[in-house]
Amino acid sequence: MRSKQASRLLEQVREQKPLVHNITNTVVANFTANGLLAMGASPVMANAEQEADEMAKQADALVLNLGTLNDAQIEAMAKAGRAANEKGIPVVLDPVGAGATIYRTNAAHKLLNELKITLVRGNAAEISAIAGLDSDIRGVDASRGEYNVESIAVYAAKNVQASAIAVTGERDAVADKHDVYTIYNGNSMLSKVTGTGCLASSVIAAFLSVSDKLTEGAASALGYYGIAAQKASAYTNGQGPGTFQIQLLNALYRIDEIDFKQQLHIEREIVNRGGALHE
Amino acid sequence: MRSKQASRLLEQVREQKPLVHNITNTVVANFTANGLLAMGASPVMANAEQEADEMAKQADALVLNLGTLNDAQIEAMAKAGRAANEKGIPVVLDPVGAGATIYRTNAAHKLLNELKITLVRGNAAEISAIAGLDSDIRGVDASRGEYNVESIAVYAAKNVQASAIAVTGERDAVADKHDVYTIYNGNSMLSKVTGTGCLASSVIAAFLSVSDKLTEGAASALGYYGIAAQKASAYTNGQGPGTFQIQLLNALYRIDEIDFKQQLHIEREIVNRGGALHE
Amino acid sequence: MRSKQASRLLEQVREQKPLVHNITNTVVANFTANGLLAMGASPVMANAEQEADEMAKQADALVLNLGTLNDAQIEAMAKAGRAANEKGIPVVLDPVGAGATIYRTNAAHKLLNELKITLVRGNAAEISAIAGLDSDIRGVDASRGEYNVESIAVYAAKNVQASAIAVTGERDAVADKHDVYTIYNGNSMLSKVTGTGCLASSVIAAFLSVSDKLTEGAASALGYYGIAAQKASAYTNGQGPGTFQIQLLNALYRIDEIDFKQQLHIEREIVNRGGALHE
């Protein structure tokens, strides 16, 4: 993929400051809001059933994150999602810990059934769980294995009621029924900071709010996020995950066109009719 | 204003370590507690209806923040507020997102009606919303416009059931029916970190707990906070909002009398009978 | 105590990546998760009653933290605790603010009565409160006095229904009915960052999940945590509590065998029959 389109999307986010409404978990809410601010978007966190739809109607994108779930929050998500669908803004679902407990898996399916979800982002184990693939889930953390993220994304894009799927990990993949993008940008320190996956979902939502191409927009967002992780790792210089977390926010803020040009590494393949990857 | 009084209030906070009870949103709770600790106050976060009043009775100041509202929290705020009023400690209301949804605006009005609020702090859009001024609110973020913060504060001080009003933004203003203070200290990076407004409200509450002059105490608090932002920006040296957030906590901790002397910039005007500013 | 055993426990945590299930408060959830990740454990935060037991059954240790309590959370804690007891994994109770409100004290006693608690960690005032010792509690912050942490730990180990007690402060003490360990590692900046006590409880839980000796395991955890605080203070170099918070995460990540060898300072005494310390 050419870096120009991806960096143009970031520019648009910074110019338009899209309002990204997050109904998310209490662990990552602060980090997510700061990440969105750092990239140039406008975060709003509003969980109450009483205002979820009114807030979503003002937003440019909606993120539903199942991290610290409860019944009231599922209801708020459904209401906000319906409002977002009516308005036609992108809705990103982050099924944190799907597969780890029945409660979470059911909540994910309920939202996928009731709403028009634009994109689901999760790790390999979470996406496998909601797509009905065998998986080995432990807590909300995927067991560290070697996953073929592209195959999981393609399979899920065929079998999950969402327009596109993003699977993140050592490599990331974004697929719909036609294309699959592999994103090679990223850094292993992302796994040492809580909420980096959740923030990736919100970064995708911000990009989708200014993009008219779904998978390309999402892949660009993950490329940007991966470059930020690479820069953050360089700034961190081995000090540790505390510093990396702070430098990730700095990098999201500072990345420019030249960084995209020098570092973006995304490849695209076409999905054949059977759902497998084209050789 | 003379810097000596303002810096004396900070000293008193550091000596007396006032207990500031915050019923606040899940996004900023950690940052608020750390900011209060850094300045030398003692934070306590306790949201449950079952203990809100008992906790407020032990506190030296109470902060009610509408950031991530729900019905149980409104009830806890009302209970804590009544206990605080009985005890006679300052109660600061932060109407996050007032005007953005009916639910938030109504909650703000309910608390203003039922409680004796010492001071309301918000951005120009939020204060305009609760004062019934025309405003342009989008999410919980004020549209960035050129506001006359002094006029909004003066208008709200006449029309909102609270003893004083603080409007924060590029400049800050604190008004009651008699005086209006303009605070010129501050830094634009404050708008790149979530919860900096919420923390300002809690810093005001800490100052009010040791001050016997309301508007002067609140203006001193915002002067201190603005100086901290200026120092944090200098320490940050362009690295980005991640670093700024950390340096703001450091600056709140390190500011001393000399910083006040060199940097405090607050001016006071008298409000005339019609509510307009005296020329 | 010899540093080798303590550093071996940290190695085991890093190798086995125990899943530590935290039902904790919204103020410290992010910091706790990041601290556990930094040390090499796997955090999971799941508060809902509907999944608390299912999640606890997958965990290697459970932490129940009363920081921002409500009725639903107490119920979730009881469910998770029963599941943890059935599975036989360590359950650490952190009675934040016990003694400060009746609601918190009652919740602590309810959990102590209904569950088999492996260890309770609190500051001197909190542990005194649940053990029925006179105490001077103000908010959730212990009044700063000179405490004999060893005596409080020994008294509580006799009088509280838990297998062991940890009292943290300037010095830390860990006791059961037979032994009491004093941990001399630590740094005063810990009191300037919110959630450092809560994180200590989760670090203990991680160590207990890989240790077959209760008090020795807990003392090792606090020694490790104290060394991390000392290193963080050195890295911070007087910049302030913002930087210290970040450097504490870095230190948890970077500490190795040599740090234990050079800095661990733990002493053990035998408790005599009357419950007093052996001379």
C-alpha cells in the first residue's frame, strides 16, 4: 500500500478532529482517551444507558469494548449502536476476552446480531472464539502461539456478521470478503502495556470516520499505530514498559508523512472464492 | 494579585493535607488522585451510595464530577453533597459535558438545586449550558472558539445557584457577584491530556479547604495549576502529551514560592451592578 | 532471608506468567494491570457477577480490593472467592479504607467470614481496623504515625480469619501464627502515587501463585516490590511522583537476580506462644 493514502487519513483526522464515542472498560478508559487526543481525534466516554444514544448521535464513530462488562453496559452499547447505525457512522466492536467466559462470548454475539458492526478487532484467540474457530483462550489474554492472523481474519470475515475483521498480534491482518491486508508494523512492547489493543480499536474507529474505504482505512490505522509502537520503542531505549506507554502517546502525536513514507509496511492479497488466500 | 497569598495557600495544603473526597468519573480517577497527592493533598475516591455521606463527613472538601454519570452516582453525589453542606466544607461541581446530553444537563441542575454548591468549574461551553447562555457543545469537548471567559463567568455567577463560577480555557476566569479574576497562567498542552480540567476542579477544592476567601482562593488554585502547566511544558520540551502528563504531576509536586513570584499572573476586576464588567 | 529464594520466585512468575484475576477499584485498575504485566504476570480484570466465578476458575491467584466498592462488586467478590477456594488458588484481600466507613469494614468482615482468605494486605490503620485494634483512620489514608508494623501483623494473624497478614508502610511486616518477617526495602515516594499499596497486593498474589511457602513468598514479593521502589527512586532523580510512577513500572520489569543479591533486606523472627515477638 502506498504510504500517501495512509498518511492522508491521519491528516484528515487531525484536521477534522472526529468525535469518537467509546463505551469501554474502566481499565483502559484513560489511556484510550489520551491516545485519541494524542492522534488528534476527540474522545468521549459515556456509558450510561440514559445518554448512550444521544451521545452516539453526535459522534463520528462508535467503539464498543467488552473489557469490564456488566448488564447495564451491554444495554448502553445496544442503544448507542442502534443510534450509530441510524446515523450511519462506523461501529467498531472490541470483544475483549470473548471465549474466556460465556458471558463475554454471549455479549459479543448479541451485539453482532442486533447491530450492524463495521469492524471487529481482537487478538487471534478472541476473533477465533467469535468466529467459531478452535481456540485456546486463557483469561482475556490469548495464549501466545504462532497464529496465521491472515487466515483467521479471512475466515472470520466470511463467518461473522460484520463488514470487516482485524486480527492484531505480532503481525496484524484486516480482511473483508474480498481482500486481506497484512500489517508488518508494530513492536513487541505493545504486549507489555495494558490497553494497547483497546486503543488500536479506537484508532481504527477514528480512521474509519474519515475514510471511504473500509479495509484500506483500517489497515492504514494499524500501520500508523504500528509505526508509533516502533518509534516509541526507539524513544524508550530499553528503559521498560512504563516509559514505552508514555512514548507511545508521544509517538501518536508526533508521527508525520515522512514516518509513513519511511516505515509503513502493508501488503494486500485477494481472497479467492473459497475463502482461502490467493497464492 | 500578590503571589504571596497564593503561594501561602499551597503551603497550607501541603501542611494540612486536606482530605478531598472525589465522586468522579472512571476515566480520570487515577490522574485526579495522583494530581492531588502530587500537590500535597489527600485524595479519597468513594462512589457508593452506602458510604458517600459517611466519607464526605470526614473530608475537608468534596468534588462532584459528572464525567461518566449513572443514576447510582447521581444519588451518591446528592447524599455526599448534603453531608458536606451540613459539615460546611466546600463543594465543587464539575459538570463535564453539560449541554452535550439532556441527562448530564439535568443532573447538573438537580445537584445545583438540591445542594449548596460553593463553586462550579467548567469550560466555556459547559458553563454556558448550565447558565442558559447559547453555546455550541459537541460531545463533552467545547468547540474551540474565542470565548470571553470573564463575561461567561460573570453571567453565570448571577444566574447559577452557586457561590462562584470558574471558567477555564486559554485564559481562566473566576467570578462571584462582586469580582472577577482573570488567570493568564496555563499552557495549550493541557487540552491534549484527558482529565486536566477535572484535576483543576479538585485542585480548586483543595485550595478552598484552606482558604477563607472564595474567589481569591479559587483564582490562586488556577494560577498554581497554570504555572504547573507552564513548567510541565518546559520540562516536556516538545516530546508530546505522554510526557506532558507526567511532567504536570512533577510540576504540581515541585512548584514553590519562587515559581509563584516569577510567574503568577492574575488580574482582578470589579463587577458593576448590571452584571457587566467594570471598565 | 537469602536473596536466592526470592529471586527464584520472580523467575518463576516470569516463566509461568500466572493469571492474576483482580476485582479491584476503578482508580488503580490500569496501574495494577500494568504493574502485573511489567513483572511478567498476566492480569485479568473482570468485575461482573455473571462471570466472576468462571474467570476465577481459570486464574492462578485472585485479588479482592475494596477500593471503590458497591453492592454488585461485593457479590462478585464472594462468587469469585468461592470459585478460587474450590480450585485452591491463593486469595489476597486488600481492605482499602477499612475502618474509614462502616460499609467498607463490614464488607471486609463479610469476605473474611465467607471465604478462606490466604493473605490480607493493608496499611497499619486498615489492618488494625479489621483486627479490632484501636486505630486512627482518616479517609482511606492511614494517619501517618509511627507504627510497629510487626506487632500489628502478629496481632492480626492471631485475630483475623486469614492464613497470613501483611502490613505495609515505611517498613513492611508479614506474619502468620508462627513467624513474622520484616521487609526493610522500600521508598517514601510510594506514598506519593495512588495505587502503590493495591499493586503490592497483586504482586504478592503473583508470588503466592508460584510459592509453596506462604509467609516467605509474601515477604519475597514485598522485598521485590521495595527494591523496585528504591530503583525507581534512583531513576527518578528528584523529578517528582509522575516520573516515579513510570519508573516503578520500569523497575518491576528490569529487576534481576543481582538486584536481589545487592539490595534485599528481610529479617525473620519467631512468634512466641503468647503472640508477642520472640526477643
